[in-house]
Amino acid sequence: MIETTETVLIPRPIDEVFRYVADFSNIAEWDPGISASEKTSAGSVGVDTSYLVIVAWGLSSLPAEYTIKTWDAPHHAVLEGSGKGFTACDDIHFEDANGSTLIRWNATVSPDNSNAVTELLLGQVFKYYGRRTMRHLEKAFEERPAPGPTWTQTLADTLVVPGMLSFTRFGYERHRRNWTPLVANLRDRTIVVTGATSGLGRACAERLAELGASVIMVGRNAEKLAHCVDDIRMQTGSATVRGEVADLSLMQEVRALAERLNNEPAIHVLVNNAGVLLQQREETAEGLEKSFATNLLGHYLLTHLLLDKLQASAPARIVNVSSGGMYTQRIRVDDLQFTDKKWDGTVAYARQKRGQVIFTEMLAEKLADTDVVVHAMHPGWANTPGVETSLPAFHKKTLNWLRSPEEGADTMVWLAAAPEAALCTGKFWLDRQPRKTHVLPGTKEAPGERRALWSALHDLAGLPEE
């Protein structure tokens, strides 16, 4: 048997440290010896929770199955693992140290076939990696500034084609190598996610529930919404996930939704994710072009109707989910509902997403003196039901390049949860990094167009004069 015991002092409260460290679904974020990990059992984390952990071993990797055997929150956890040729045990003790947390970690590995010399040599390597791992864990809890753009990202965006390649799953894999761990305790946070019954919204809602948030999922199909709520409750073990039915293309339903949400004790984060790309122009029963109403006007109205609640709940955040397609278009304030020429759903969608980014920047300026931050992001190219239905040719040609919904939703979750995301406002993000909002000539709007967009949305939403 090979054994090592390491200690580390983390300047965070014991409950927060325990929940993050003892949940091995997070271990790949900070342990350099682990290349991937995932929770493989349903329900809340506790005794009998199981994980698939991929151990990096030289140029190869070893899959191992770990199970929680002891879960005495927030003081003690024991996990036992086994893989081809070895068994392991991690016995972790947590002690409150005047508001910080002292971790004492005893790790043992028992190779199936070894001798005294082999165990002596492996023991030295094991101790080295144990000390290194504790340094990485300590670093995971460090306070960090808001990320800034890098010159390589800016150059890639400017050159367009390299920037577009970063939208793929290969771009995601490249970007995530530079990420710091997402250490967040959302147990006292209430988060509203629209468009939450499939794709990005569903993935976002589930991850936020895993982080402890009370999640209000908004969807237009009551049966589908109820199924998603039940499934996420089962997968995460969270009892604080529920649904609200509303069609965000109908301003009457947006107002009714906002009235219900304003009865909540608090709303800390609003994720405006609902969206649609239509192949034919449609109008709602209220006489509005449907994709414009869903993708832009509905978000604008819901956000404004919840602003008082968000400010009263501050610190709070607003996350607007845009699209990389907006890079191809400029806003057309004189034709927001696409009536001047033959319908092109892709162009209409891109313009609406451009409008969403402009709205984000302007709202951030308006809320600059409050404790509410506003961000927009785009998910890259993700394999979602919406993409498959709305862009079947694109979906078929790029299928092997597309991100998973979870990969596409990662920055949504990060903007809603990460402490460093609250240190700035009004940015446009991809893969946890702020990005340029214009890369093609002729897409930048004039200041007058920005003001005109705000006024048009305000009037169409039926809001009182500011």
C-alpha cells in the first residue's frame, strides 16, 4: 500500500470548501493527475454517490470508479475507488479555523501487483503529486480579477475564420485549458432561466441546480416543462427547482410571468435564453413578428419588469444569451420586424441577437451605479434541438464540430455564478473570456441608432416613458 497525508489551509468557510472538495465531479478542475471526472449516479451528493474519474498515467489514462462511503458534512468524507490494477481510498477531514478551513487529506493506493522496491519508488512519486495537488487546490480558492481579452483571441476574431473555428468543440477544448476552477456556492441564490426545457437552457438549469441554486425554469410547453423539472430534481437531488409556464413571444404572458416572479422573496440572476429561428415569417396574436418578439422584445420587457426585484435582491446579475451569428449583421432599427424585404430567418435572427448585445451594453450603463451587472454571451456552435430543427443543413455538415449543450452553456453558468464575473459589466463573452462585438466592416451602429433601438423597444413593450 502506498500512502500520503497532506494538509492545506483554505481561506473560505468550511461548508463552502467541503461541498466543493468532497464532490469529486469537481476534482478534474484542480487535481493535475485527473483529466476528467463526472458524477454517474442520480440524486444529491452523499453516501453511495458514484463517479467516473479518469486518472492521467503518463501518456495514457486509467478510468476508475469512485464511491462516497462516508459523508459527514461539513467535517469528513471518505471515497473509495478502483480501477484496472489498483484500489484507492481518499479520507478527507475538514476543520474550521477561524473562518478558514483546514483540510487533512489521507490518500492511499494499493496496486494489485507490487513489491517493496516498487512501492518505495511509487511512494515518492505519490507524495510529490500529493503536495502538488494541494497547491492546485489552494490556488482554486484564490480570489481572481475579472478576465480580460487576450491578444491571440482578439487577433483570431479580427481574422474572422480563426475566430469562427473557436466556436467549435475544438475551440472549447482549447480555451478550457486556461480556465480556473468555478468555485461557487449558490445555495442562497434564486435564478430564473428562460427557454429552459431543452438545449442550452436545460443544461444551464441543471448545472445551476447542482451548484445549489433555487432554479425557476421558464418554458412555454407545460407538459415538457414539468418533465424537465422532475428530471433535474431526480438527477441533482435538488428540491428547489420549479417551473413557470409562459410563451415569451406574447407580451401579455411576459407581463403575467413577471407579476408572478415579482412575488418571489428575491431574484438574484435572470438568464434570458429563450430564442427561436423561423424558416417563415410569422406574427403572434398580438401582431408582432414572432422571432423578434421572442428573441429581443420579450427579453427587454421581462428584464425591465424585474429590474426593481433584481436591484432589491442585489448583488444580482442579468445574462443575455446571444449568438455568434450577430457578427454578420448590423441593427436595422427602421425594420426591426423584417417587413421591408423577403423573409430570411437567419438574417432576422442575427439582427435580433445584435440588438440583444446593444441592449446589454446600454442596460449596463444604465445600471452602472447599482449592484446589478449585465452581460451577454454566445455559446459557440452547439448541438441543440433548436439548431437541428432551424438549420438542418448547417447541423448536418458541422455535426462532428458542434459542442455539446453542456459545453455551450458553460459560460452562461459561469456568468451566473463565478465571483469574478461580477467584477465588470456590459461585456460580450465566449468561453469565459470577453470578446470583440464587431469583426466585420459595416456592422457597427451609430450612437443615434443605439438610442433609437432602446426607444423602439420601450414603445413596443408598452413601458412608461423613462
